[in-house]
Amino acid sequence: MKKLESKQQFDEAKQGKAVFLFSANWCPDCRFLDPFMPEMESTFNEFDFYYVDRDEHIEIAQEMDIFGIPSFVAYRDNAETGRYVGKERKTPEQVTAFLETV
């Protein structure tokens, strides 16, 4: 998973097929995703996956109305195609179900 470095990179990534994972190192529900996300990336390889550190990119999180983490937002051709936003722990099955719809 690529780590988001700038707002410019965020804007450019939205032009293609991208999934953004809003997260933070201190978040235990976010760390729960770590073991199975590489498999998700492999299964859904038509997307570029980006890790967005909510603390480093608080302005993007606010602009996107992301107030709970971990949260996913998907884009295709600069249009949002779906979001799975909330502060609850997400299972592999829930993430798979989300990715299948975007």
C-alpha cells in the first residue's frame, strides 16, 4: 500500500482507480486491518491503495468528512464510487463486501 505524501498526490490518485484507507498508527481498530490488507490489495489489484495517516493529513480528512477511522473511500475517474466510513473495527468480509461494490 502506498503512503499518501501530499494533497497533490491525493488529487492525482483520484483521477484513476484508487482506494484510500484513512487510518492512524495509534488506532487499534486500524491495526486490526494490517494482517489482511495485503491480500485485499492482491485480490482487488485494479485499484491503487493508499494509506492516509489521518493525523498527517487532517485537512484531507476534514474535507472528506472522515471523522472515524479506519475508513475507506474509493474513487474512479475523479468521482467517488463508495465509502465505508466509521470508527468500528472492520472484518475481512466487510472490507471485501465494500470493495466488491466500488
